[in-house]
Amino acid sequence: MSIFEAGMMVCFGISWPIAAYKTYKAKSVNGKSLRFSSLILLGYIFGITHKLIYSHDAVIWLYILNVFFLLIDMGLHIKYKHFSKTTVTK
């Protein structure tokens, strides 16, 4: 297991719940991109695949946890996307 990979995953892992919480509280997705989140999700899937095939270790659980929180944030994005468009100020 690489301590640097684990550290990176912990740092990312801290950011997703914070981002999801901010989206939930603001009920706004202004400045967020579902495409960008989808690319990050794809990267996590590649990371999980690598862990399953070549380097199975405990860091896989950090990838899975990050995917879980990223999917929550993406779900909130989809939920509040229409709401953000209707509350744009002039």
C-alpha cells in the first residue's frame, strides 16, 4: 500500500462530503459541473479496477467510500439542477 495514494484518497474523501453538504444546504449547483464529476467518477472506477486486478490492498475501501460520496453529490446536482435555473437573479 502506498501511503501517498492513501493520503490523496483521504484528502479527496474529506472534500466530497463537504461539497455534498454545501449543495444540500444551498440547494444550488451553480458553478458545479456534472461532466467534471463524471470524469472523476471514471477515474475512481479505473482506480478500483487497478486495485482489484493488480494491487489489492486496503486503499480500495477509500476509493469505494469516495465513489459513494461523489454519487451523493452528483445525485444532489441532478435534484437541484432545475431549482438553480429557476432561482437565477437578474
